[in-house]
Amino acid sequence: MPRARKASSMDYNYNTYIAAVDDFHEKGVRFFVLAPLIGSGAVFQALIEDMAALVPETTEKIVAFDARGFIFGGAVAARIGAGLVLLRS
């Protein structure tokens, strides 16, 4: 059964919710702050819906790597009814 969509990326430009910090801890390193993206319930929900739409329906597990992966991977796994495998560095 196809997954129903609750929100649409057409409503949001996700890039406007991501802040870039140049020279983070050392010169030449750019760090992306995702707090505004996950801090807005509506935007975060739309993003997870868009990510979940890309996952094949036969997927049984989502594999997520470390901190940010746990946030997004966990939300996508919950949305599609899949298990979550956590990888740590």
C-alpha cells in the first residue's frame, strides 16, 4: 500500500532552515546547524515525509549513523513502520 503524504516540500525551502558556520573549530571547516530545521514541527514533519517517500516500500530497516543520522533515521523509520539500526563511530 502506498504511503500517504501528510505535508509537502513544496511548502518549504529546507535550505532556509539550515545555518552554515564557516571556520568551525578550524579554518576551512563549514558546519551546518540543523536546529532550525528540526526545531519547527511543521518543517521537520514535511522533511521526514519527503525523505520517507524516497524509501522503497519493501524496506524493513533503516540504518542510521551517529547523532544526526539517529534523528532523521529514527523519524523516517517510525514514519514508514521500519526498524532502526544504529551505527556508531
